[in-house]
Amino acid sequence: MPIPDEMEDAELRSVIKRTFAEIDSDGFGVIRIEDMKPFQRVFEMTPDAFHSFLQFLKFFDKSGDGRFNLEELIETCVIYSLLMMLEESHVPELRREVIRLLFIALDEDGSQTLDKMELEYMVGMMADHCDVSKEVAMQAFDFGADKEEITLEEFIETFDFL
Ligand SMILES: [Ca+2]
């Protein structure tokens, strides 16, 4: 998956759209995760990178049926590329914005806080990409006896500390 610096947002969308149409040759408007192989070629992903991309899709498959329509797929790819960008970027304003978008994406129930389950998904993803282990990362977010959810501010602070 290219990072946004390397590929403009509009271009990313058009590549996804084209590849989606190629996979969805019957025009059902949805494609299955197991049919996403062409994306590996299109985005020039290594087998490892492609594997982690598929894991990410499974995580973002909110309906749980293993299918994505075009809009869902674009949304998920944008988040994925944001996550990739975080690894590369050290510009504070940009990082803050990316982390904010990530928070919104992770807040599945729209409570504007992340509970342990919502956070664990992301931490699992991070552990795939960073040197931080899942245990260390969860400790850093400091879920204590009196703390069951974290806010955006806490998320940003802790994220940058990791
Ligand atoms: Ca939430």
C-alpha cells in the first residue's frame, strides 16, 4: 500500500476503483476479501505486507461477512495508508491529524472514547508494524481499575509516546 505522499488521494481512489471493477467482473458491487489478490500487484505489496493488509480488511469488515463494497474498501484503504504514513511521518500537525482519523475509525460505537476492545484491534495492528509489543502498548494506554475508556486527547498523547 503506498503512503499518501507517494500517491495522491484521488489517484489512490481511482486505482482502487479500477481494481475493484476488475475483481467484480459480474458487477455485483461487492467483492470478497479472498478475491482481493489483484491489490497485491497493484500496490506492489510484499507477501507479508499483503497479509497484513488482508488482516486489516478483516478487522474493518464491520458487517463480518467478508465482503466490501467500493466505498467501504476505499475508506478502509485510506485508513490503512494513513497508518502506513504514521510510521514515516514526524511532522506533529500531520501526525495529530492522522491519529485523530484513526481514533474516529476505531471508535466503532461512536461513543467518542475507545474502550479496551476497540483499542486492542489497533494495538494488534500496530504490533504488526512497529517494534512495540501488544502488551507494552496496552500498558502504555494505562487501563486501570477506574479507567475503562480513553479519550481522543489521551489517545494522541499515548500514541506519540509509543
Ligand atoms: Ca467507543
